[in-house]
Amino acid sequence: MTEESRFILDPATRDLHADNRRLREAGPLVPVTAEGVPAWAATRYATLLTVLTHPNLSREICHWAARHSSPPGTAIDRIVTDTSMLNAEGDEHRRLRTAVAGAFTPRRLEGLRPKIESLTGRLIDRLADLPPDQPVDLRKEFAYPLPREVISELIGIPAGHQDELHELSDAVAQVGGSLDDTPELRKALHELLGQIIDQRRDTPGEDLITDLFRLREQDGVRLSTDELFATIELLFIAGHVTTVNLITNAIGALLNEPGQLDLLRSGKCPFSAAVEETLRWDSPIAYFPMRYAVRDIEIDGVHLRAGEPILACFASAGRDPGHYGEAAHLFDLTSPPATHLSFGHGPHFCLGAPLARLEAEVALTALFGAFPEIAPAAPPEELCPLDTLLGNSTRTMPAVLGP
Ligand code: HEM
């Protein structure tokens, strides 16, 4: 494969679902250049499933043959170089994941439900105070603040530090805008996390940072300072950025498919079905970096050499006609509940999936219940997509709420 014949994945110019259709048609594993990094893209559902569980594919960056020659400062580089569970395997991965898994048990999450409902209620009240015929950006005013507040509460980010942490982590994760470089930002983020951790150490609470301190005293789950930072940063970023996209994408789908919205309002389909169908049809994560071949392997007839990276194409797998049939491109709540890979699969399956599902279900039920006349304020093709390789959503979601 020559450099010229690789697909270029560029968030600045992409048309995500059209690009993905071309990628799927080109094969199950397609050579791409993702923000300057040559990689294989796993484009179809079955191939992505294989990739997510393959014993000879690893998330550990040490297996990436070209890691020293990749362009510095790409989004991929920023995400893969931390020391969180996302980039660990085997016993190391288990140790890092076990340290925080207790915060995501069904019991702990049910305990968060009243908080999520009251936060949602407050946001709805604020929306209801706006002029009913004036367009409002529901991404900014609704989809964004809810997951941000919830994850801050769960982690134990004091109110006085939330705005700064949100700004820094948004910048690092490039939510909805492009940034030239992040080393300075990352340093500032770490300084801030250090202050927050010190504060929790002095005044422990019912939160994840306090739990992590207690665990640090125990053998077997001890986290280094770097690991503690990386874990908090991962949870904070993963815990709101993707859920904002999920809620935004679901609102967009339902505003533009009134027939589907009627199914929910009439009780024929539960709101949880809309959450699952959005995850499949418009995955909040477009492409996710990277797994690396530990040795030479073959997947779906394609030979991969040791050290080569593979990009997981979650949004593409969700619309694969080979798995979902010829109507895969349609948002349809009447088809039987479909499985999807949008939370991953296997050992790295999303730790926050139950939380994201709960937040999105509460948010959609409240929004569409409160505003019976809600309507889109711009056609979907006029909305700007996010300028990131990883995220899949629009930068705004304008709607008129109505009386
Ligand atoms: C992992 C998607 C929300 C925390 C993952 C993975 C995916 C994903 C695809 C697996 C990555 C891989 O295998 O390479 C999503 C989506 C979300 C969401 C679509 C929202 C709609 C959340 C939330 C949290 C969270 C709310 C935390 C509060 C994590 C963590 C991992 C992870 C910690 C790493 C797990 C591991 O490596 O063992 N997520 N996520 N995510 N997610 Fe989520």
C-alpha cells in the first residue's frame, strides 16, 4: 500500500458517515492515515469485535513500532501516552481498573440517580425561563452541564475548582475546537489535579478521590502518583465528553425524526431504547486510538506486522449493513433492541457505561416531557461537526422549545 492510496482521516474535512461507508466498502481492515499516523482501520462490526478481544493486540504503547517517529502533539499521541487503565493490559490493567470499579457498581449509581434527576430538573427550569420562540443551543445549555456536574460530584472535584478543570480538560480533549498543542495545558491540568487531591486528603468525603486514597494504603491496589493523576483525568474526561455527545446526538435524532419521538411520548418505546439506538446509529466516539499488534497476525485475511497500530471505528461498526442489514443507516426505534460496540467489548469495556446510560435516559425523558412543542432550529446538514478525530457530534444543537 503506497502512502497516496491510504484513506486520510482528517477531522477538519471529514463527512463521518460518508467516509465510513467508503471505508467499510474498501474492506474490513483498511490502511488509513489518522492525523498523520499510518494505521489500519477496523471498519466493520465483526472485525471490530475481533480487534477488541484479540489476544495479540495490545493497548500498551510500547508495542507500537513507530511510536518514536509519529508526529508529536497529535490527538492520538496525547491520548495514548498517559498511564491510565486504558493503556494497560493484563494484571496491570486489572489493578488500575479494580481501584475505581467500586464507584460504578449498580448500588453506587442508583445512589446518584436523585442527584442526576435534580440537576436535570434545574437545567429544565432554566430552559423554561427562556423566551419560548428563541433558538437555544441544547448542547451548551443542557447536554454539556449535566454529565460535567455528575462526574465532578462522583470524583470529588470541589465546586471552586470545577470551572478551571472543565476548561483545561476540555482543551486537552479538544471538545469542539482545535488546539495547537497541549504540553502546557497538560502541565496546568496536573498542577490543578495536585491541588484538588491535596484538598481531598485534608478533608475526606464520599467520593472517588477519597476512596483512591484509602486504596493507596492497601497492598495490591496501590497507585503511584502518576497513576492517580491519570486515573482521575481519564474518568473526568471520559466521564463527560462522550456523554455530552450521546445526549446531543440523541436530541438531534429525535428532533429530526418526529415519528420516532412520538413512539417515546406515547409510551410505545422506552427512552432507554432511544439511548441504545443513538449509541448504535450515531456513536459518540468516531474513531478510537489505538491497539498495536504484539506479533505478526492475520485478521479477516489481512496480514498485520508486529508493531502496527489499529484504529477502532466505532461509528462505522454501528452502521455496518453486514451486521445490521440494509436499513443500518436509519434511526429506528421499532427494530428489536440491537447490540452495539459503542462502549467497546472485552476487558476494556467502558467502565462508565451504566452511568452514561442513566444520565442520557434521565435527560431525554425530562427534556421531551417538559417541552411538547420542541422543534429543531436548523437542519442537521447545517450543523458543524466536532473538530476531533475521536468525538462524533455537532458543536451546537439549536432548538426552539415552544410554549
Ligand atoms: C472505556 C465509550 C462514558 C469511563 C471506553 C471504551 C469505549 C467507551 C468505546 C473502550 C475503549 C477501548 O476498548 O479501547 C464510552 C461512551 C460513553 C462513555 C460512548 C458515553 C456515552 C463513560 C463514562 C465514564 C467512562 C461516563 C466514567 C465515568 C471509561 C473508562 C474506560 C472507558 C474508565 C477505560 C476502561 C478500561 O480500559 O478498562 N468507553 N464511554 N466512560 N470508559 Fe467510557
